[in-house]
Amino acid sequence: MEMFHTISVFFFLAGILSLLGAILLTIVTLYKRKMALQRMRQMLDAAIDGSFAESTFEESLYSAVENKLSEYLNASEISARRTAEEKDRIKALIADISHQTKTPISNILIYTELLKEQGLPEEARQNVTLLESQAQKLSFLIAALVKLSRLETGIIVLHAREGSVTGLTEEVCKQFEQRARDKGLYLRMESTDMQEVTAVFDAKWTGEALGNVIDNAIKYTRAGGITVTIKPYELFVGIEVADTGIGISEEEQARIFGRFYRTMEVSGEEGLGIGLYLSRQILQMEGGYIKVASEAGKGARFTLYLQKKG
């Protein structure tokens, strides 16, 4: 009986020890997992703030998952550095193109002006005028391409702030009034709200976007004119540019905002096919958007939507 009691006590103690061992093993395992998660969190925090650097890892110290995470973060850091370096190279290239072409084109334009002041035969004067026109077109195309590249590579950063939509629209319309008159068109501005209308936008680049739309409207309108209307909504302010021009077919409307896209109907007109693309990019960067409604032969109505202050 005493022996049976001794055996029972032995098994009881053994069970207690086994239970304690299991508890201790669980605690150690949980601790290791906690430390591993903390180390991975530190890696991710370092990656987010840009301070991550590859270290020497031992399998006995870090798990295979930690090593894989480290490899991934290190590769991401290298990729980010390469992207930044590539952007810097593109920025330098764009600046170089802009600088290297500006002086020769300016010189050509100066020399054409000097030639026009000379007593040239009529045929020669016509050739000089054509030369001046082509030099101006080349200057415009290079400036447009440089502008496009700067936007797409993130070199240009928009600074949107609350401002007067009415003031912006009036200023842009004034820039194109003479051009519309020269073509025998009207360009008028209307507002559905007599009060000051404000939204959040970058004045310079939003003016560029609106100017591109008005420029197209004048270019592709042969009679009548263009009406610009400000329309306040609950979350946005719309700037509507409606023309009496050649219109856009339904099939073309999905393509006109593409880069370098030009319809067959306007292939004879001057242009590069990036104006509407630039306008859309600018508005999207500000949290806005642009829409078109049109029918072939019945004019077009473009509306630029700017976010109101939240």
C-alpha cells in the first residue's frame, strides 16, 4: 500500500513537472514570436521612414521569415533609390533640352524679325514669314513636351489652395478674347451664381488646364463662339466651356483625353494632341476631373470640376 502511494506521488509530480514544462515552453515560444514580430515591425517602421539598412542575420537569431522580409525591404530600398536616381536623370535631361533649344529658337526668331525689316523681294518676305511661323510652332511644341514630361515624372508639384474660381476664369478668358475676335468668334463668360465662387486648386496649373480647353474650342469652332459658365455644386465647382464647333463623335469621346491623340477631323490643324491630356492630369492631381458631352457637328461642352474646400 505504501509502495502504491509512493508511485502515485511520483506520477503526480511527473505530471506537474510536465505541465510546468509545457507552460514554460509555451511562454518561451510566445516570447520568441513576440520578439520576432517586434523586430519585423521595426524593419517596417525603418522602411517607412527611409532608415532601413541591411544587417547580418543569423538563422539562430532571426527566423526565416525575418530574413525574407529583410531581403524584400532591402530590394525595395534599392528600387526606390534607383527610381529617385532615374527621376533625377530625367529632370536633368529635361532641363538640358529646355536650355539647349531655347537659345537657338530665340535667335531664329530674332533674325527673322531683322530680315523682315530689310528691303526683301515679296517672295523672300513670304519665306521669312513662313520661317518665323515654323520657329514659333517648334518653340510651342518643345515647351509643351517639356511641360508634359515634368508633370508625368513628378518634377512639378501642384500646390492647391482655396481660391476664387470666378477670378481664375475671368483671367483665363481675357487671355483668349483677342484670339477669338481675330477668328470672328465670341468668347463670353456667364455665371449661375452672382456670389463669389471658391474651390481648392493650383491657380497656375488650373489656368493652364482651362486655357487648353478654351484654346481647343477656339481652334475647332468656325462660326458662333464659346460660352464659359461657372456652375457651383454641393462638392464641386464646375467650369463649363461650351462651343458651337465641329463637335466630337461618341466613339472619339473616350479617346480625346489620350496622350498625343488627334481625330482625323482636326488632323490639318496645328497641335500636338496633349492639351486635353494635360488638363485631365492637372485636374486629377488636384482631386478634380473633366467631362465632355458632344455630338458630331453640334458643338462640344467640356466641364472642369474643382473640389470645394472640405
